Amino acid sequence: MGIEPTDLPDVTYGVATSSYQIEGATEADGRGASIWDVFSRVPGAVADGDSGEPGCDHYHRLEEDLDLLAWLGVDSYRFSIAWPRIQPDGHRIEPRGLAFYDRLVDGLVDRGITPLATLYHWDLPQALEEEGGWASRPVVDAFAEYARIVGEHLGDRVRDFSTLNEPWCAAFLGYDVGIHAPGVRSPSRAIAAAHHLMLAHGRATRVLRGVLGPDASLGIVLNPAPVRPVSDHPDDHAAVTLADGLRNRVWTDPLFRGVYPDDVLAAWEPLADLGALHRDGDLDEIAAPVDLLGINYYTPVHVGARSSGHGGGTPAGPGQDHLVEVAGPEPTSALGWSIDPTGLYDLLTRLHADYGVPMAIAETGGAFPDVPDARGYVDDADRIAYLDGHLAAFSRAVASGVDMRAFYVWTLMDNFEWAEGYRSTFGIVRVDRDTMERLPKASAHWYRDLLAARTSAR
Ligand code: IFM
């Protein structure tokens, strides 16, 4: 253990959340249903039958949560905007939804905390899913219109925007594996969703640039990972290249080089009508210049080929049932994810070498068992060790010349962890599920002390 305040790179530090995971109040003030409201009601879709209601009841506890952020001493807060609050049916504007984000943003600005807003963190209006969702092309214009509404409304106070959070999850877990909303299992629809998400990002980026001007910071958040073979078997080594294409290059190559990788296109040809899907001009739109690439890093990915005897696991991408992601050799967090800070260093140095774009850690953190004592206090030494190790890897990457602008911890407080429900906790602040009381864990005190010492060391 032991990153010292003086070792911390001079960047922006913060914490991150997302709307569906914390807000609750899913029917308040005209909010429409999202795909996660509907998916959560499917028996067996979410652990313990949980849903984003009540979340952390953040919608009604906004002032308390703003004060918590101020107590932590963060420079910035990364949150997402719930599209179904702004456009409940995917089209009509709901002023009360915009008013909630006015209160959030004004509260941050009043406390000297810089807002970083994500437009889409997986809560698509259900009405748009019923029009075809991410698998259909009209969603691209709908997203660009939503970006315009938010940009015009908040752009005088929010200058940092991300379009999408983790399109890999939205497309592949949502439309292929089916463990995330909308729970579809169709390789061709997942491939279509991936393209439309990227196109929506590009179109929204151009819209936001027009609304906000050249000095706004615009970006996208991906969840790339180092991909490693699970054994020395030649088939496992061969699996790594395509798995890397599906996890990493299929997003970064169109964004920063204006092309889809050939190996991924070849794998997808038999599964989808790419000629109809990828239209002239799309790649130019996707490659709209951005200021920042957000990286969510939790774990490296270990890939094996079924032909080398690996079973179980999740397919590495749509239609790739012969390539599976399986557990690696490293120690794991409560979700069984390998803990490996070296993977973060490897990832950042590789992305810097391949694309050379400014980056931020938009999320990193861990789910751990979190046993509260009689007073409800959680002494989460395991989470502190995780964050300490990943901050040290981040700092090493910066020292090697990687252009990093920010580091956000996932997450401010325990919240709705998607298909895992509330049983899986990533927060540095505990939320008592009976009372909704916020109780800072040891990790929150550790992060706060680190940031305060950094400030005084400056
Ligand atoms: O909780 C999620 C978040 O919504 C997106 N990135 C990964 C986190 C942990 O699974």
C-alpha cells in the first residue's frame, strides 16, 4: 500500500455514478419508463428481483448527496442524465426532468465541483426500444436531438460531456448475451446496435460542438481491457486477436482512425447485412473529433477457445460462441473479476501508443464483501488496496508519458449494480438499504484524506 499524495499526478479527481443506478423516483415528475424499468420486471433478470426503484433515492436526497461530494473534496463529479426524464416518450420534452438536472448542476457549481455529464448510461426510453431501440437506425437522430436539448439547456454550466458509457455493454450484453436490458439475444441486432451507438455518438458530438463551441470538452467512455490467453494452447493464443478486436478495436478504430478493423468485419459478414448497415459517410461521422477518451477499467479479460477445452464463460462477442471469456489466475473481487492493476498500466500505454488521444479514467473500483460493524461502519481495506494499486498504475502510466486528464472512482455510493441488483457493492459510501442513510466507508475517508493532502501539498 501506499501511493503518497505527492505521487499523485496533477489531474482532476472525482467520483462517478449513473442515473438509473442511484436516482430512484422512476415515476416522479413525468419520467417515462426506461428499458431497465421494464427488464427488471422480467422474472430472473435481476438478482433478488431488484430494480432501480428506489435506487439510492438520490432524486429526493440531492442536497445531502451534494454535501457528501463536498465533504469528500472531489474536484469533479461524473453523473449521467436519464434520457426518459428529459424525453419520457423519446420525443416530447419534460421540463421537470430538465429542472432536476438544473438543481444538480447548480448544486455542484455552488460547491466548486466541476460537473461531467454522460448523456447515455444505459437507460434508453422504453418507447424508443419499442420503435426498434439501438438496433434500428432512427434512434441515431433521436439521440442527436436529445443531445441538442441537454446541451442547449445545461451548456452554460456544464462544459464537459460524454456521449455514451460503455457501448460494448449496451450493444453486446443488451442485444446479444441478453443479461442487460433490453434482454435481446440476437447477434445481428447486437451488431446493428453497436454501429448505431457509434453513429449516435458521432452525430451527437457534432451537435454538441455546434451548441457548446470549441472550448467544451467532448468525449465518449469505453470499457477496453487487455485481452490475455487463458492458457498456452495455440487455439487460446489465436482467440486473443479477435477477442481484442471485439472488446477494443471495434470501438477505437472507427473513433480515431475512421475504419472498422478487418478481422472484426470478416467475423461479422456471415452474421449481419453489413452492406445495408454501414452506409457511406457513417465512418466520417463516427470519427468526429473528440477531446477526451474516457476509460472504465476493472479487470483484464482472459479468453479461451472452446476447441482447447474451455467451457462456460461468456462469448467474446456476437456470434463468437467458440471464444469464451473465463476466470483468470489473479485474485478476484466479490464479482469474480480478476484484480490486476498492471492491466491498467498495459492498457493505457497501449492506447496511448496506438491512438495518442488524451484520456481519463472515468471509472475504476471494486465490489467487495463489505461487512458492516454494529454501528454500520465498513472497514473496506480490500477496496482501499484496490484503489491504491490502480492509482499507482495510473501514476506510472502518466510518468511514462501517457496523457491522462482525470481519475474517477466508481462509485460514490453503493447502488443498483444492474443484473446483480443491490447485493454487489462498489461504493466508497455505504447506503443502509432500510433507512437510505449514507455511511462513509474507510475507503471514503482514505480518498478524502488523500485528496486533501494533495491539495495542501500543492
Ligand atoms: O456499475 C457499473 C457501471 O454502471 C458501468 N461500469 C461498470 C460498473 C461496475 O460493473
